[in-house]
Amino acid sequence: MTLIKSISGIRGTIGGKVGENLTPVDAVKFASAYGTWLKNASQKEHPTVVVGRDARISGAMIQQLVMNSLVGLGIHVVDLGLSTTPTVEVAVPLEKADGGIILTASHNPKQWNALKLLDNKGEFLNAENGKKILDIAENDDYHFAEVDDLGTITTNDTYIDKHIEEVLNLSLVNSEIVKEAGFKVVVDAVNSTGGIAIPKLLEKMGVEVVELYCEPNGHFPHNPEPLKEHLTDLSELVVKEKAHFGLTVDPDVDRLAFMSEDGEMFGEEYTLVACADFVLGKTPGNTVSNLSSSRALRDVTEKHNGSYEASAVGEVNVVTKMKANNAVIGGEGNGGIIYPELHYGRDSLVGVALFLTHLAEKKCSVSELRNSYPSYFMSKNKVQLTPELNVDEILKGFHNKHIAEEVSTIDGVKVDFSESWVHLRKSNTEPIIRIYTEALSQEKANQLANETINTLKEIAGI
């Protein structure tokens, strides 16, 4: 059982001991730390916070603890109930709120939950503010309101519908052409809130929906991370239903993956590639993804005469780089689409709408669309190190061995070769080096990974 405290929030498994798991005490403590920081940052006695949750079994309990901790500080709460991460992000500025909390552990299994923290723009907190909240929690530095100054809770369950309308109003989303295409789509929402939002959006766009695991009861029918090995039921149903394609989202609906009409994965990395291809064809500009994302985005961006840049891993880092480079679209290779015209957050609803419009305009199958993009293959591995080894020195040694190549040290060490790359990052919680490689075939990606592992062992003397 685990409790992970970081600048982006607190994540842990339900039950167990205080300080070692996400217990009710830990939920109250961290919510109170966030509320205390928000009151200081906003300089308001009664700031407003939007709170929403995915469909996890523990969600209702954690939400009550979090909301009433905020009320105890004199903070007014807008309760969205069952929601999605991007919906809460959209709701914060629409409500003119001072912050937001999303209760979700994203793609983690059902025993996990988390508090994801937002600022008044509906964006994830930066490292400086996240550190302040950790310090407040560490020192129990809260001051709760007296009885006449308690906050209030207002329920508003309309925001998924409002979010859908915001998506449909985007300038590049064309519902009419999608309706004319007559698409049939199978949706696997892993029994979370995507089962509410995604079918509603599709139906508004005139798409025939076949629902698979769309009951938001929190009982995930398979590992909720949207990877090929977890999606055999979706693959079979797409073929059986003769659907145009399938799609799946993670429990909080900020990661999106497509499946071609033949039951094969479109590729999680290619969600962003396809959406970027469409957006750049209409609104030329720049793109950003993180260092561990596919090179295919760079290729597509350059095809449209734009400029591509890579950020450190982490959504807040991608957003920062996007703003600096005036990127028209960006995101992460895990299926996260960030489209600034609506908001600076990963949003599967935006991704679905852009992809459908793109496919309707192309008048091709999903497999044909996938084959139109450069083909890259990735391998993801890790090396377990003994605690006494200096991970930073090992990474430095790897850097020095490849000094003649194109090397980035923004986040770990990334080495770009002519037809491949390798990215090494150290874990913040254990002596592990994570290894990401990409090449023009799976065999070459695996080979590069094995060569990298052997080099690391040689440098470490193990």
C-alpha cells in the first residue's frame, strides 16, 4: 500500500495506516493544506473551489472529506459530482472560481485515488505552489474558520453538458460533416465517467454509439490504462459490430486511444499525431509534446511548416512550453490532447471531436489514416539499481558516451540518433532508471533498449 506526495497532488491506496496510505485523515490534511494555500494566494476570506470526481468506489467518501475540509476553512465549494478531469478544468474559469480539485487516480487500478489540484485558470499547479502546499501539510499549518464564517456547498451537475457544448462550439469541430459520414463507434469507458461524457458527445455529433463498460460504477472490468493488452474486449466488439472504429478513455477521461476497424490499435502515441495533423492543416503553427513522446509529431509538424519542441515529462511542463512557443496544439504520447482554443489541459472530448471531423473530411478508414503517418515503434523498460548507486552519475556517464550525438538534458538524458532515440529518466521514489526507446521497427526499438541497458550496467559496474 502506498501514499505518494508530490507537487501535483497526493495519490495513494485506500485504507491502511495514516501517512502510509490515502486514509480519510490524509485526505482531510491535504485538502486543508490546499485550501490554506488558496486563501493565502487569492487573498480572499471565502474563495471558491470546484470539486469533481471520477467513478471510483472510494470517490464519494473522499469527495465528502475534501469538500467539508474546505468548508471548514471558510471556502465555498461547487460540487460537480461525477465528472471528468477536463470538465473540472473547464468549469473553474466558467464559474470564476479560485481553484479546483479533481478526485481521481487517473489510470491507476480501483484501490487508488488522488487529489489533483488546479489554480484559478483550471490548470495544474506549478512546482513552486505545489511545494508550498506540501510544506503546509507537513507543518499542519492550517487555521480553520469560526462557525459564522464556514463555507457552503452548491451542487451543479450540468458541467459535462456545458463541456460538450464548449467542444462542439470549437471553430474546427464540424458536427454536420460527421453526421453525414454516418459513423458507428464502440466506446470502452472502463465503467467510469467517460461512460457519461463520451456517448453524449458522440450522439450530439450524430454518431451511432455501441457502449462497452460505460456504467459509471467504479468497478473497472480490466486494467484501466488504455493499452493494447487491456483492450481485447473492445477489439472483438469493434470487429463484431462492423464499427468504423473503437475508442477508449481512462477513468478521468484525459487519455484517449483509438482502435481501427480491423480491431488493431491505432496507437496511443498517434492520437495526438492525428489530431495535430488535422489542426495544423487548418491553423498552421507550432506543437509541443514531452521528451518521451513519438517523433511522429515532429514529422507531421514539419510537414505543415511548423516548429516542434519537446518539454520535460509532465502535463504542467508541456503547458508551460506550449505557452512559450505559442503552440496551437500539444500534449503527451499517452493519448493526451491539449488544445488551447478551449483550455490548457489534456481533454479526450476535444480529441474525439477533432478526430471525428478529421476522419469525416478524409473520407478514409481509420487504418488507412494510420498508414498515412510515419511509422515508429516504442519500447519501455526500466533498470533496477541498488540504493547505494548514484543515479545522476550513471546518467552523466551515459551522456558522456553519446556526446557526439544530439543530446537533451531537460529531463534526464535523451539521445537522438538519425532514425531512433533513447530517453532515460530516474524515478523520484526508488532507485530505478526508466528507459524509453523509439525506432523504425519494434525489433530495432527493443534492440536499442537492450543495448542501453547493457551500457548502463557497464557504467554502474553491475
